[in-house]
Amino acid sequence: MDFSLTEDQVAIRDMARKFAAERVAPFADEWDEKAFLPRDLIREMGELGFFGCLIPEEYGGTDTGFLAMCLLVEEIGKASSSVRGAFNMQSSGTAYNICKNGSQQQKENYIPDLISGERLGCFAITEPDAGSDVFAMKLQAKKDGDSYVLNGTKTWISYATVADVAIVYGYTDPTSRTKGMSAFIVDMDLPGISTSILHKFGSNAFPTGEIIFDNVRIPENAILGKPGDGARILFSSLPDTRLNCGAGSVGLAQACLEASIQYCNQRVQFGSPISQFQMNQAIIADMAVEIEAARLLVYRAASQKDQGNKGNVLECSYAKYFAANTAVKAANLAMEIHGAYGYSPEYPIGRYLRDAKFYQIVEGSSNIHRLIIGMDQLGIRKANR
């Protein structure tokens, strides 16, 4: 088992670290305060190849793999969790999904623009009454000649209000449940589509909203895969987006650690830097160890995928669950160390704390991952099938 990065991977990490420090971190608080999506920055990231790690070169990608993607995501996520979200919107949840399941025409039409950042993407799963229970979704796609007509509502969809293209899940046959769900690639400027913003507690520069489909007519060739493939496509894409979130969680937790170390070495109380106090030394130690454990879980899952084990659902749940919890714990400990300053806008700790909680909710809540892991261990339902 090799724990070292290749020269190329080190170069990718270092490039992302420099980019994040210069182009993201100085503006992250302002973007969050103003709920501003830096679309030009996303296009710049696309031009640098950030979103192409999982995509073959023939579609404009770099084909550098999952671990390379996680290195990029971790560094960008350390600077801004909101900007980190672009990796799921442009690559893991959209372009890579189309790459795995789309027709040649769909790949050529959508992938290059998504990974370049020229067009923004989203994927629409959640509905008002269908969150963790995805099979409770009610959006229907009825066949009508050489078209499908979509009717229904999606909610808590990242990039809903800014996306140019969406992967939308709904029922072509509501009576068949798992066999009746399908996936569609939908251009978001079609008649009958309306969106509205949903305000959040954190990650404000990562817009979230509602999408209403009112008799939206899409061509027959907009279907991703075949009718009835929706459940397979959805559940095969979730480990990819969850791994992305796991890497983002590690980046955020690392930001908490680095901010706490800097503060401990600068803040003086009782005549000494507070880094000299054993309580703070213990807190820093706990943060460092748990972040390293989370990082290794993320890197292992990514390396498995790069080695051909794309169905590692369990390992991706390990990584996402532990890393998200680690981010929340690190943010809370950073708040403890910073005290009143952590509670003020002078430092980014408040943003870290708000953003960390987001990771415990998206791409399967922490409780859903506990169920996946628990049922696997008890032999009730194996995660890797």
C-alpha cells in the first residue's frame, strides 16, 4: 500500500493551493456575505482543467483521476466551501455522469462546456416530500410522441437558479418504482421552467433553490441512458459526489486547524502565547489526528476508484461520514480556541462553522451514511454490490 503522491499529483495539489490562496481565500468572506457566485472564477477554474479530472481527453478533460480531483477539491474547499461546490456541479454530478451514461451526442454536446465552466450544471433529485427517500419523488415525465413532458417540483437544488443544464430525475412509470425512474438532461432555458432562491444558514456563495417544471417539453433524446435507468444512474453517481464532499470536508477541517494554530501562536494570555497551554495543545492534537484520519479515508476511496473499483459505495460512505463529522468538530474546536474573536466577523471561524454543518446534510445526511455502514456491517444489506 503506497501512501505517497506521484510528482504529477503533487504538482496538481500545489497548483490548486496557490490558486486557492491567491484567487479564492481573499474574497471568500465577502462572497459569502453578499451571496455572490463568482462565475468568472468558475470559468477560470475550468480553463485550468480543475473540472476535467474524471473526463477523457477527447471531451476536453485531463483524465487524471479521482485522487487528483480530491486534491483539487481539498485545497479549494480549504479556501471556500462554496467554491468547492462547483466540482460537484460541473464534474462529479453532471459531466462525469453524462460521460458514464450518455450517448455520444450527449457527451459531445454537454461535457466540454460543463468542464470548461462555459455552462453551469446542476442535478435535481430532492423534492418537497422526497429527501433521503428518493423513491418518494413525484416528478413525472410522460411520453408524448417524440417528446417527454415534465411536471413536478425539485427543491434544495444547488445551482438551481444559475444552471444552464440540469440532470433531472423523475418517473416515466410511477407504478414500477425502482424500474420506473428515469434521468434526463434538461436545458434550463426551456419554456415552463421557473426557479426561486432558497436562503441558507451558510455556504451562501453556493446558491440553492427550487425548480418548478410546468409542462416542460423535452426531446426524446434528452433521456440519459434508457427509460427505467434512473435509479441505477442516480445511485451509481452518489458515491462520486459524496467523495467530493468528503474531500471538501477535509479541506474545511484543515482550514480550521491552520487558523487555530496561527491564533494560538499569536494570542498572548497570562504572559505567554496560548500555544503554551496544555489544553490548547490537546485540542490541536485532536484536530490534527482526526483530520489526517479523514484525509486517508478520502484518499483510499479515491485510489480505489482510480484502480477500477468504481462501486466502492461503502468506502465512500466511510469517507464522507467521517470527514463531515470531522469538519464540524474542527470548526467547533476552532471556535473554542478563538473565543469571542471566533464569534466575530473579524475571523472566518463563523463561516467555517456554518459551512461545516452543510457537509453533514448534503449528499446523504450523516444518519443515512450510518445506516449504509450499519446495515453493511450487520449483513442486512451489503453496500458494495
